[in-house]
Amino acid sequence: DEAEWAEFDGTGSTDEESAPVPKPVLAVVGRPNVGKSTLVNRLLGRREAVVQDVPGVTRDRIAYEALWNGREFTVLDTGGWEPDAKGLQGAVAAQAERAMEAADAVLLVVDARVGATATEEAVARVLRRSKRPVLVAANKVDDQRMASEVHSLWSLGLGEPMPISALHGTGSGDLLDAVLEAFPATPREQTGRGAGPRRVALVGKPNVGKSSLLNRLTGEDRAVVDSVAGTTVDPVDSLVELDGEVWRFVDTAGLRKRVKTASGTEYYASLRTKAAIEAAEVAIVLIDGSEPLTEQDLRVLTMVVEAGRALVIAYNKWDLVDGDRRRQLEKEIDRDLVRVRWAERVNVSALTGRAVAKTAPLLRTALDSWDTRIPTGQLNSWLSDLVAAQPPPVRGGKQPKVLFATQAQSRPPTFVLFTTGFLEAGYRRFLERKLREAFDFTGSPVRISVRVRE
Ligand code: GDP
Ligand code: GDP
């Protein structure tokens, strides 16, 4: 497959529509007060209102979009963690584990004026085992006389420490260059399977029943798992056993504490939803079945599709749904959920427990689709039959030819088609529909991009 890919890629083909390749993720880790937030703000080039503390809400993990030298990436700010029962060292080490799992590269921020403490040494031990590239920023180097402090950070065994001053902005350009260089060519393809429990985001608009459903899932009749061999449990996640399998529900700290966000934090809530989706492999989008579908529901669904995550739609509060409402709901599905027709739906009640047990099998189906890899040979024999039976429509007197296809990525399945001419949107939709019929991607978005060879 590699050879075929290289051959087709090396022919000066033009991108008709570039594949929405997942952006690489940089996780920023370090002790409190070393300057992580200051640095993240610096990397983003602007102050984010969200960084301000919201009373009653722990700022535990927020994703920001960043851009440097024309390359987009996501910055995962894992700051703001308070020492918990395990102590500061334990909390930061868990944070580092988490960062390694979620990110393509990890940036450890150290206060150069303080040097490497026992905490940094503990975290370095974790990071040295990482398959991900790790960079060390020696922060608070406000003037050049601190060379020896910077040098001493070589002792962490994580390579050359990069001197920066997050406060004054010095060194951040070099740091960003190094970050871009450190990112692997294909982000995060390798994570997931085998990396512990599958990661689930439970999302939906406020009051749809997320806390109730989580409580139901972790309820007395089901074991809440505290630890799984070889897995560090992130304090903001819940490990839940469903249908004989352990799942990691990401970013549930707020749900568990039943944090009700104060007014004016809707933007914050939406960033949090986004961060949870990014951190997950599959999302359960909860929708209130008893009320008309809202814009907010559609926005959450769009976030999942755009993030390229697998999807299960759960209509909650089914105990309140009567015949009239059900007919209305079917109309809403036909009219508003066309874009996610491929997702399975389940009607549940967090209150009564109705159909809650059905979610695990649906999660599995969606993840199987998301993981699917179709061998190039099989894909192309299917494609040539299809195209022979139903060729692309003639445009400007020319018949575009579909030459070859390859699955460039899984998670979600991403296909690249090589053609001799433009393929109309209608024909691309036809191909996607046929692809779904042939290979069954129930529960997963599928991406198709077309490259026109001159
Ligand atoms: P975090 O807890 O790691 O997110 O740390 P913060 O970003 O909140 O920074 C902690 C403190 O260090 C704040 O008072 C910052 O102003 C200060 N700080 C951050 N970067 C620098 C720096 O480069 N030089 C100096 N002198 N102070 C800094
Ligand atoms: P969250 O904001 O999404 O976490 O929603 P909550 O779990 O706090 O639920 C909001 C309200 O809906 C609470 O009053 C719940 O008791 C109620 N609720 C949640 N699930 C159900 C359900 O399945 N049926 C009914 N009738 N009420 C529910």
C-alpha cells in the first residue's frame, strides 16, 4: 500500500479538497505556578477570557486552537490541578500520563528559577517512557544571566531545555518551531486500541440528564472501577464497567460534582464540551426526547462530526415521551438529523433505567466502524465495479475518470480518491453512500477527499 500511495502522491496531483486531517495536539504539563497559563496565552497570542477562574468550576483541561507558521494545532492546557489525596506529585504524574495518551507531543514547563524539584523528577520519569516527543521549557528566564539554571535542567533526561520567558515572550518563537518539528507526520493514528479503556464523552446541552445518566451508569448495581492494571485513572475521568467492559468516561468531574455553571459561562461550557469530545474516541450525545430539538443539540452533534469522533445518539427522558411527541420527533429526525443518519439512536430514561444497557453495544459498533481499515486491493476492486456500473457524470464534454482510492487513515475512516477531473458533490455523496453500504460504517463519520491528477 505504501508504494502505491507514494507513486500516486508523487505525480504532482492537486488537492481539490484537502482532507480534514486531525490537527496535532500539544499538551502542556507542569507544576502549578511555573507559568503554564501565561505560556499558553502567549502561544495563542491573545488573552483567553476563559482562563479567568470561574467560581465553582475546576479548570482541568481545556483545548485551544493555535496557529504557527501556517500550521494549525491544538493546545491542551492541563493546568489548574490541585494536589489531591495522592499529593501533588501523584496528581502531576497522572496529568503527565494523561497528556501522553491524548497528545502528539508533550511540553513540560519548569520554573528555571526554582529548578527541577522532586515533582519534576517524578514527572520526567513518566515522560521518559513516553513514545511521544517531549520538550522542556525552562520558563521565567527573564534575562540571559540564567544560563546555568537552564543548563541544570538537562538532568531531567528529556533533552535540551529551551529557555523562555512566558511573561516577556522571549524564546517562544524558537519553542514553537521546535514543537512543530516534534509533531509526527500523522497525528494520533497510533493511540487508542491497546491504550487502555475506550474513551467516551457524555455530552449534551444543560439539563438533558448527563449527570443522571452517569449516576445511573455508575449506580449501585454496577461496579465503579477505581483502577485497571496498567492504567492511571485521571481524576477528571470515570472508569465505568458496562456490559463486561471497562470504559473511560472522559471529563466527568464536573458531572460528578454536579457543578452547575453560573450565568455567562455558556462559552466556557461549550469549550468544555469540545475538550471532552476531543479527548474521547466516541461521544454519546444526549438529547431531551420530551422537548423539541434545539439549535444547541445540533451544535453538539456538529462538534462531534467535525472532530471526527464516533457517535451514538441517545434520546433521554423517554419516560415523558407520548405518542404525539414521538411522531413529532420522527419528523425532526427526518428533517434535522440527515447529516448524522449513519449514527445509531437509542431511547433511554436515566430516571427509570430504560434501555440504558443498550448503550454499550452501540458504543462498540460505532468504535468498530471508526477503527475500520479497508485494504487497498479490496477497496479498489469494489470501486472499479461501482464506477463501471455508474460512471461520474460528464462535465464540459469530459468524462472524469476515477483512477484509484486508498484509505489514508482510520479513526475516522478517511479516503482519498484520485481522479482525472472534478467530481460533483452529488457524485461524491453517491460514493459515500455506496461506501457505507458496502463496508458498513455505522456510527462513524467517513471522510472522502478527491485529488485531481493533471
Ligand atoms: P500555572 O499555574 O503554571 O498556569 O502558572 P501561571 O501562568 O498562572 O503563572 C504563575 C506566576 O508566574 C504568575 O504570577 C505569572 O505572572 C508568573 N510568570 C509566568 N511566566 C513568567 C516569566 O516568564 N517570568 C516571570 N518572572 N514570571 C512569570
Ligand atoms: P445535566 O445538566 O445534563 O447533567 O442534567 P441532570 O442530570 O442534572 O438532569 C436535569 C433534570 O432532568 C433533573 O431534574 C433530572 O432529574 C431530570 N432527568 C434526567 N433524566 C431524566 C429522565 O430520564 N426522565 C425524567 N423524567 N427526568 C430526567
